[in-house]
Amino acid sequence: MGAEGSFCGRRAEKGRGYHHGGLRLALLAAARALISERGPAGFTLAEAAKRVGVTGAAPYRHFADRGALIAELAQQGFEHFNEELGRAWNGGQPDAVAALRRRGAAYLAFASAEPGLYRAMFGDAGTPARLKGDSAGQKAFDDLLRTTVAVLRQFHAPEQGARTLALQIWATTHGVAELMLAGHFGDKPDQAPALLDESVGALIEAAVRKALGVPPIMPPSSPVA
């Protein structure tokens, strides 16, 4: 970025009253709205700058590129997400399965209330690689893994399958959330949490049966070629 672009960015920020972290926060808010409207790939830094009312050069004083902006938004989203799901888990009370069901409902509620943040978190394949190794994104999965360990313990089942169960639950929950955000439940929004509840219950039952050595009802799947 040349000196002229830097100057124009400062001049535009001053004209709009932005200073210090003000423009950074405004760009994050603009990106959040744009992602909600168009998805993570549906906007540019220039469009975010235009929505805020600054020059196209101004965002580069805060973000290296659009991916960096989305990654920071995703980090913020995961932090909020973890807080909401942590409250829903509530220490696993009154039992792990009931608490896990609350977590699932909280997951869908977050996706519905914060579609911009949710899509920033999960909608760009490059985002996870940009997040720090000790990020809130990793914490989200670690928290889920702890819940599946608690669920297996509730049924006195070995914990070796906890990670697989956590991945299955996350994949299922994310799939239901995506269907919900795309409007596939139409005017019956209660179908989403009901479907998730039933699906997660089936996953838990299958995991417990496997952990306890109970023969499965379904035959094993064929390996992928």
C-alpha cells in the first residue's frame, strides 16, 4: 500500500469519526452483516470498507486481507459460541444426556441468532487454518469431547469411542443447523431441534452399544474404495 492510500485511509477514517480501534470494530460489524447476507465468500474488503464509509485502502491498516478479517470474526464467534454452550451444559446437570441435549438446542439457537458469526466460523475452508492452535475453535471441540466422555460414563461404557461420538454429534448438529439456516424447515422451526434431538439420541445409543459390545442392529458399512 502506497503513501497516498495510507493517507486516504486516515483521511476517510477521520471524516467518519473513526479512531484507534473504531475502524477495526466497524469493519468487523460490516463483515458480520455481509456474511449473514451473502456467505463468507460473498464480499470483498472493498465492500466492507464501502459499507463503513471509508476508502478501499483503509481496511489494510487493520487486516492483511479478507481472510484475516473473517478469521478474527470467526475467533470472536467461537468465543461467544463457547460461552452459550457452556451455560447450556451447566456442569452436566442433572445428567450428561440431558445437558448434552441442552447444548444441541443452544447450538441451533446460536446459529439462528448469529448467522453472520456462524458462517464466518464454519463457512470458509481457510478459516480454521488461520485460527491459533489454542483458539476458541479448538476449545469448542474439546468441550464437546468432554461431554461425550461424560455421556459414556453415565452408561458405564468405556471412553475409547468418545472422540468418534463427538465428531458424529458435531457433524450432525452442523448439518441440521445448515438446513435450518437455508430455510429447509420452512414455517416449522421446531422440527430442527426435534430432528437433532432424535439423531443425537441414536448416535449415543449406537456408541454405547458398541462400547459395551452389544451387537449392532445395522450391518457394518462397506469400506470406501
